Amino acid sequence: MTKINDEIRNGQFNLAVFFKHNLLILIGFLALAIPSVFSLSQGLWQSDDQAHGPIILACHLVILADKRQVSRNDSKSTA
């Protein structure tokens, strides 16, 4: 029960704590993500039509991280 309490605090799911408690899930995710990104970088993203793919991916990751930080700050200010 303490694992669930550590992962969810103030209604926020803590992904870092989840992966710390579930190391095999993290390893599985990385085992799928790393070859996929490598394959895209060696294949599809090499063409001129799809060369913007890594930029779009990076922008999405930055936006998600920013929204997560804003959400975290909002939950702290209301608590």
C-alpha cells in the first residue's frame, strides 16, 4: 500500500517513483523505444519529406514536460 501512496501524492502520479518501483517496466519501455528511435533516425527521418520528425518529437516532449511542471505547480498552490 505504501508504494501506491508514494506514486500518487496530492492527486499527482509520480512517474519517477513508479519506474523506481517497477524497474522491469522501465527496461521494457526502453527496450522498445531505443530501437524504434534508432530505426527512424536511420530510415524515415533521413528523407527530406520527413526530416522534421525529430524536431516535432522534441517539441512535443518539451511541451509535455512544461505542462507537467505547470500542473505540479498548480497542485502545490491549491494544497
